[in-house]
Amino acid sequence: MVRPPTGKNEKNMHHVEKLLILALVAMVPTVVTAEVRTPEAQAAEAEALHQELAAKMQQINQQHRDLLERMQAIEEQRRDLELMMHRVTNLDDYRAGADPKLGGVAGEPAEVGQEQKKELEAQQEEIPELPRISADVGGVLTPKGRLVIEPSLQYVQSTINRVSLDGLGILPAVLIGNVDLRGVDRDTFIGALTARFGITSRLEAELKGSYVSRSDKTRTREILTQSTEESVFSADGSDIGDIEFGLRYQFNRGIGWPFMVGNLRIKSDTGTDPFEIATKKSLASEPDFTGELSTGSGFWSVNPSLTFIYPTDPVVFFGNVGYLWTIEDDKGTFYSTNENGDTVVSGFGKVDPGDAWRFNFGMGIGLNDQSSFSISYQLDLFNETTIENARPQKVVGSDATIGKLIVGYSVRLPGGAPFNLAIGIGATDAAPDTDVTFRMPFNIID
């Protein structure tokens, strides 16, 4: 219950109000005195405000610079994200066997995306690596802008035994005349240096030079004669070989189909010409056995071919089919007059070596991530050689079938360079008995 104020309380309230009024009156001069300031104080206050404003402006500028840097970082992250999106899209399309077309943002990000697409496409188009068993089979295409130098050493050995019968056979086991037995041992060493350069991701050029060293030993013996001793004739030759130039082009990506690579190889006649040696010996009236051997074929030739490579992990099947066209050449014609005044034509005249169909097929197996193994069969079918002197005529027995089994092996050394070994074993009479080839490519410009 609230009681009404008594008289004593009312007096107390009046005293409090008076005291408050007196306090307010006392404060008025102080406020007025604070508001009235001198010019020096105002100038100092203005300077302080100016400095504070300048500090705030600097702070705002710093925040603006930080914001620009953050925006730039965000822009770079956006570009990286776009590239990653392009990469994922392209990989998915390639795995599905499609051929995607890159679209998207114009300007620099699109250009970078195009470059990334080309790199990914080049990776997808890479041919499986095989032991290099020949000039057109094995290895991989050289990437764009890369220069590869490949030294190689080849040894070829062959033995030929021939029986020549010149006489009259009276009974199946009786021959009146000469029986000539000949055996020829041929050893050939070929040191070569090959340079390959990647013009594009699908096209490479090749230049090959070689040095050839040959040695032949011919043993001959005529039986059914008074002589029972063997005659041995030795011959050798060492000089540069025929320089070769080649191009290789990959036609497709190998998705759903075998990789197809077109090859074009042109061989010169820079080596020692065998017909030139034979002509010199004939003009000098020297015997058929000469001490000099040729190091080249004596003809220009063109060899187009097509290589197929079909990978099925862990086996890679491959094949090659081509045609060797050897261009005919004039090897010299000499005219003389005999005792009766008749014109005698000598020399070889125009010589057209037989062309050849060439086949190779086999398979390669990846043993691990550092080595691989391959086995293949190579078959060359040569036509007869034609010599046009007084009249064109084919050289009987000049056609040949050369077949050999090739075993290849490749191992990647600790330095990264692959070491290639190919061993050929003759399977026909016209083929060399064996040949061994070592190759080791090195990247010069990467």
C-alpha cells in the first residue's frame, strides 16, 4: 500500500531540486568556456584530422591493392579450373573413341585449352614401343621438335657352297669333264649413324649414313682333274656405304583400328659401285677373282611401305608390307673392232636390277616396364635382273627369295636410353646365315 507523502518529505524534495538547479547553473560557464577555443587550437585540431584522414586513405589504398591481388589469384584459379575441365572432358571423349571439338571461353584460356588438347591428343596417338628390328618396324615416332641420334653396329655372316658341273655324263654316277667346288665365306661389318627429327607429332624425318667393311674368302677346287689342291682367294673392301633418307607418317590414332604408319625410304648410290670394280678388272684383263669388294649396291632405290601395329595388352601384333623399286642405271658400254672389222660391244650397258616385294609380320611382348621382346619373319621376293647391252636379256638365276627369322629385344638402361638387339637367322638359301644388330638411340634436342 502506497502512502501519500508527508510534509517532511515534501521539504526534502524541495531541497534536492534546489541543489540540482544550483549544480546546473554552475556547469553552464564551464561548457561555454570549452566551446570558445583559440585559433591555434583549431589549427592543431585540423592538422590532427588531416593526418587521421591520410592514414585512413592509405589503409583504404592498401585494402584496394590486396583486393586486386586476390582477384588476380581468383582469375588464375579460374583458368586452371577451366584447363582441368577441358582435360577431363577430352580424356573421357578419347576413352569413348570420339573426336571432341574444344569450345568454351574466348581469349587466352581458350588458346591454352587448345594447346592442352593437342598435347593430350599427341599422348593418345603414341605408338606402343617395340624393339627396333628394322628401319621401318619397331620403336616409336619421334615427338615434335625432338632430335634423336642412333648409332648402330651390324654384323652379317653368310656361307655359300656351290657345285659347278662342266662335262658329259655317261652314266648317272660317271662324269667326263670338270667338277668345280666353291665355298665362299662372307663377313660384313656395318657401322651406321642415324638422325631422326620429329617434324610434327605424326611426322618424322630420318637421315642415315654408314661405313661398310667387307671380307670374302673363296675356296675353289676342281676335281676329276690332276689337281687335288684347294685354291683360296681373299678380297676385302672398306668405304662409306649408301646414304639413306626416310620419312614416316602416322595416319590414325589407333582407336578401334591398328596404328597405321606410312614409310618412304630413298637409298642413294654413294657406296663403291660393284659394276665399276668389275669394269676396271675386265678392261685390265685381270681374272674373275679380284681383291676389291664394293660397299654399295650401285643403284638408287625407292622403298614405300605400310606398317600396321595392333596393341592388345600385353602383346603387340605388327606387320609391314612394301615394294622395293631399284632404278635402272647405265653401267657403261664399250665398242671395239675385231680382226674381221666387226663391231664388238662390251661392258654391262643398262642394268635394271630386279624389284622386290617385302613382307614382315610378328608380335612383341612387354616383359615389364623396362624391357620387351619380339619375334617376326621377314620375306623379300626379288625379280630377275635385266641387262641391256646389244639386246635386253634377263640374267638367269638372278631372282631370289630371302627369308629370315628375326628375334628382337629391348631394355631401357638406367640413364633412360633403350638398348635394342635384333638377331636374324636365315631361312632360305639366298639369305645370310645370321646377322646381329645393336642400336642405342640418344635424345639430343628434347
